[in-house]
Amino acid sequence: MTAIIVIVAIAAVLVIWFIAVQRKLVGKDELCSNSMSQIGVQQNSRWDAVSALVELTRSYNEHEYKTLCDVIAQRRQIDGRSSAEEASAQEELIGGALSRINLVAEQYPQLKANETYARTMESINQYENNVRVSRMVFNDAVTAYNRIVRQFPDSIVAGMLKFSVREYLKEPEGKTEMPPVKF
């Protein structure tokens, strides 16, 4: 009789532990998805600002305007189900569009002097900072989630429930090196 009580008690503890780990995994997974969605929101704001800049370039350089419209057509929505790779690809696409817009602005100083252009560029810089913060939040959420998925004994439950390690957002190529300082 005592053995049955001990076995039932152990089984109850294991079930409670299993449920607790499952809830912890779901919570961390949702946090990762939410963080990726926040990146998408910030990127959408940047895309909207880039679209406004593209319209400003239209009257200055028609060829560049068409090229930028092609770039904007490649825009993809980033949401909680998006991968780190997809978010990084969108970042590179936005960066390329901004480089082209800056090139047009250098060729046409009157565009650069335009008040709307200046305000929009300021907004883009703010959105870029927001994306940077969102990327850090996402990577922190992925760290917490991956830690649970990989550490024993929680990894047993994670494996049984098909939770897998998530990828981190990596820094875009060329952004990891310090630019040379000229005196």
C-alpha cells in the first residue's frame, strides 16, 4: 500500500513538473514570436518612410525612382512566424534602398535641403534605432528560450513536445567592423 502511494506521488510530481515545463516553453516561445513581430512593426515603419523618400526622389531622377520602386516591391511582411534569416534579408533590402536614396540626395543638393526629406531621414534614423533595440530584445528572448530547450531535464520535455532551438538574428555583413577614423 505504501509503495502505491509513493508511486502515485512520484507520478503526480512528474505530471506537475511536465506541465510547468510545457507552460514555461510556451511562454518563452510566445515571447520570441512577439519580439519578431515587434521587429516587423519597426521595419514596416521604416519601409513607409523609405516609400515617402522614394516619392521625393521621383522629380529628381526618374531612373532611380523606378529602381527604388522595384526594391520596394520586394518588401515582405515580418511577423512572429518569420525566421531570423527573413528579418535580416529585409534589413539588407531596406539598407540598399537607403543607400540608393542617399546617392540621389548627394547628386541633387536641393533634395537634401528639402525639409520633408530631412524630417523623413530623421524618422528613418529613429526607426533604425528602434529596430536595433527590437533585435536585441529578440536575441535576449531567444537566449532564454534556447536555454530551456537545451538544458537538462527541461530538454526532455522540449524534445517530447517538438520544441526546437531558434536562430539568433545576426548582424548584417559589414556592420561588425569599425569604420576607419580619418584625421
